[in-house]
Amino acid sequence: MTTTSLLYPAAIPTCATTLTRRQRAWIALYSLDASHRDRAEVLAQNDITEADLLEYEESWLQMRCQLPGSRG
């Protein structure tokens, strides 16, 4: 870690700043589907809302159905 990153933590890229809202919602939906975490924690970590989950749930389900080896 550099001195710059210690002084300016906002300069370090995070998932919330480098991924689109749709991508973050899809990640959250995967996490929730796998029952890995508390729902509020997943939303907070991915910087999304319940409304975001609802908005992108259909596209996430469509994507999962197209993937080889998916459970859908």
C-alpha cells in the first residue's frame, strides 16, 4: 500500500464505483440466492436498494437461464 492510498482512501477503486448499478444488483441477487449473507448487509456492501433488486431481478433471471449449467 502506498502513502497516497493511506492519505486518500477515496482514490482506491471499489466495486461500488467501478461496477454499474445493474452489475451490483446482479451480484447482490447471486449472493442472496446462495443465502450467504444478511439482506441488509448485501444491499449496503453493493450500494443498492430494494428497488434496484426489483428493477434488475428479471434481467438477472433471464441471464441465469441462458448460462450453461445454471440451476434455472
